[in-house]
Amino acid sequence: MKKVLIYVLAILGYCTTINAQSIIDADEQRNPNDFYQKGIIVGKKAMPFPPLRESDVVWESVIWREVDFNEKFNQFFYFPNNAETSTQGRISLVNLIMRSVRNGEIPVYEDDDMVKELDPVEALKKLIGEPYPKEVEVTDEFGNPVIDPETDEPEMRTVMVTRTFDSTSVMKIRLKERWYIDKQDSRQKVRIVGLAFQYMKEGITGSALDWSFWIPMNDMRVRQAFVNANAYDENNDVTERSYDDIFIQRYFDSYITRETNKYNREISQYLTGEDAIVESQNIEDKIFDIENDMWEY
């Protein structure tokens, strides 16, 4: 009995030594900002959606909505806006998208029909635009303007200006959703099928707002990129809430801008101001009333 006890204690001591050694090794390799080893999100896989048959869909409606980053509830999408990553390892939604597109990790499409896929390099060129000519003052070695002796005005010359993309200019994203009723469980469900963002595009005559390419949110490559990036939780810094979780759980505030209609138009094309807001809310109410009306007897 005494020998068995000694053998068990020896094994426990050996395991403790190995565990201690692994902790020491982790201390040598981890970020000095961390006081414990982090890596739960590394290798995390996006969970596929359950299969859905065409015959199970008894009702469907396509909805377009916009998420405004100016709203306090949605500001976690926008920050950090000064770099691709921060000391907490977080990244803003737009910087995550741009990084994934540059690395060729996710597909992009020309419009919300998502039929014509774009080459990532060409998509980024289209997003930024081609260089454009611009008149600038000629300066000397000290930075002072050179005066034309004939006109007595600053001498000008034409230079080609390279456009740049500023992620901080993105204050709004647009989502395309498909709401449907699954007859297998008689429940109303929704899938976000596409995402685009609004940005400030530079041009010869100035800057103007424009919409980017579209990202297929049902694609597992997109979901995998989103699942490996944590979004900020103001209540708990250690919360494992990825951007994939955000969209699946619909943890954002938004408003409807368009629904499927025979005129194929947005609300802003036939209503403005307060009337447009009321119409957006009416469409929202109508969608949720459809499921409730199924259970009326």
C-alpha cells in the first residue's frame, strides 16, 4: 500500500512539473499585456447553418436594412478606427473586411444579386478608383510657392493623385436579408445573405458617398473570417462574441430601407422625412405580424 501511495505521488509530482513547465513556456511566448495565456478563439470554426429544403419554405420576403455607426448601440462596429488592430487584439468591422479581401480570404461581388464575382485586386481598385490629375502649386526647396514672372501668380503644375481608402469614413453598412417561414417547425426565420458598406470616395470634383462591393454572408469563408474576430462588449472584455455571433444573434440596431415590391424601389424613392421613418417601421411590424397571425384561431 505504501508503494502504491509513493507511486501516485510521484506521478502527480511529474504532472505538476510538466504543467508548471508549460506555464513557464507560455509566459515566455505570450504578449506581455496578458497575465494568462489566451488562445480560445484561435482555431474556432464557424458552425454551418442547418440545411433547408425549398419545399419547406412556405413564405419568403427580401428586406434591405441599414446599420448606422453613429448610433451609440452600433459603435462597436466602428472602433478601433486608428489601426487594423489595437492592444486588445480587436479590429473594426470594415478593417476586418478590407484585410480579408486583400488576403483573398473572402469573395466579393459587384452588386446585391451576387452573381458576378469580382477579382479581389480589381475590387479594391474599383473601391479606391483610378489616379486623377490635380493642379498644385510649384514650390521651391524651402516650401515657398514659385511665382510666375509673367502672371505674377503662383506657378501651377499638374500631378497625378493616388486615391486612398479611409476606413474611418465608413459610418454605415447595408444588409440584405431573406425572411422566411419554415413549415417544419412553423417558425419565422431570417438569413443575412449580403453586406456592403458606405464610404467616402475621392474624385476630381471632390468627395462623395458611394457603396462598396457586396460580401456573401452565407459563404463559409466569410463566416470563418468573422468568427475569428472578437467584437467589443462594453460589459465584459473577456466575452467571446465574434462578428459572426453579432449578425446571427442580430445584436445591432437598424432600420429598413427597402422590401420586395413590384416597383423594385427603395422607401426613399417615394417617401421622405418622418413619412419614410413610419413606413420603415410599418414594414418591420408587418414582418413580425406574419408569424403571429399564423397562430390565430
